[in-house]
Amino acid sequence: MLLRSKRSKALEQELSLANSQSIKYAQDFSVLFKEAKAQKTELSNANKQLKKYAADLRKTVTILKSTNNQLQDAYYDTIQRLALAVEYKDQYTGQHIMRMSRYSALLAEKLGFPEREVLNILYAAPMHDVGKIGIPDSIITSPNKLTHDEFAIMKRHTIIGAEILDNAKSQILIIARQIALSHHEKWNGTGYPYGLKEDKIPLAGRIVALADTFDVLTSKRSYKDPFSTDYAADIIKKEKGNHFDPDVVDVFEKNIDELVEISVEAEMVQSKY
């Protein structure tokens, strides 16, 4: 009887302990549940806030891209208009600038230039004759063949152009300076102003030299009618390794049809005005 009583008490104690433990577990679980619920609410709020931040960021990036694009467009437009201002004395040079810059970009692309560098060439090429601003009008607009002395003055436009574009920070204007200074150099070293030879001539200058010549040959000038594409191409091919970089001539020959397309497109645009 005494043994049963002891066992009964022990059992009651165990049950009481178990009950107390269960109550504690339930309380702890309740606390954990409330904490988890609170954390879930916080995470949900944080997630909503992050989504709002992301939406705001996307909107800001879009605005910045649009602003940057507008600035870039304004920058390129300014360069183009400065080039046109220099060439304004000649009625033919407006379309010339557009065509030769596109020819230059196409040749650069076909030579394997990265897209960014192709665009740099496109926007730098129109500045090739910026130095003509320092040459007397009587020489620039002369319908006659220049005298020896007049030609000596004309050749200075390369150096004047380089001086105008000197110390530029923009990559486009740095390339424009190279082009202005070197687009009259020749592969065989007989060009000006410094008689540079072969790869001593910046590649951008070699490209623009050919593009500029092709457009002059195929365009009407005060002193000449336009040559046919085939005739102009023959002249350029004969100057391969003399006036022009052989690699640039090879690319020119392979892509002559695309160059003609650019010329036709430019003429169609001009005919609308």
C-alpha cells in the first residue's frame, strides 16, 4: 500500500512536470510563432520597399539614359555643325561631309573596328578639314589650279586643324586631331605635312584619306564633273601601295556596293530639300 502511494505520487509529479513542460513549450512556441509572424511582416514590408526602390531606380536610370542620349546627340550635332561651318564656303561640302564620314565608318567596320571605335570614326571624320578655317577664302574657293605658293598655304590646313583640336579630352576629338593632321599623308611617304610612311600614319587617317578621295572623285565640283564609280575605283586601285594603305584598298574593293548605297541614300535625302 505504501509502495503504491509512493508510485502514485511519483507519477503525479512526472505528470505535473510534463504538464508544466508542455505549458512552457506551448508558451515558447507561441512566442516563436508571434516572432516569426512579425518577421514575416517585416520581410513583406521590406520586400515591398525593395520593389519600390527597384522601380524608382529603374525610373531614374531611364531618365539618366535619356538625358545622356540627349547630351550625346547634342554633342555629335555640335561637332557636325562645326564641321559644316568650316566648309560653308563650298556649296558641295555639306553632303560631302555626310558621305565621307559614313564611308569612313563603313571601312572601319569592315576592317574589324569595335562598334564604339566605328562611331568615333563616324563623328571624327567630318573634322578632317577643320584647319581650312585658317586658309584665305581666295584659295579655298579658287576655281583654278592652285599655284605652288597657294598650294603651300593650303597644305597648312592639316597643321592648323591639329592645333585647333590639340589637348582635347574627348576621344572623338583626339581621333579627329589625328585625322586632321594625317589624312593627306600617303602610304609611300610622299604626302604632307610630315611625309609619314605606311603604318606611321594613324589608321584613322589612312581610312579617311581613301574615303575623302573616293567622294571627291565621284562628286561634282566647281572645277570638275563627277567621275563614275568604276572610274573612281580604278584610280584608287592604281594608287594601292602608293597613296593608299593596301589593306584599306582591299576592304574598299570588297565593299564598293555598300559605299554606292550610301551615296544613293545621301542623294535621295538631298533631293527632298
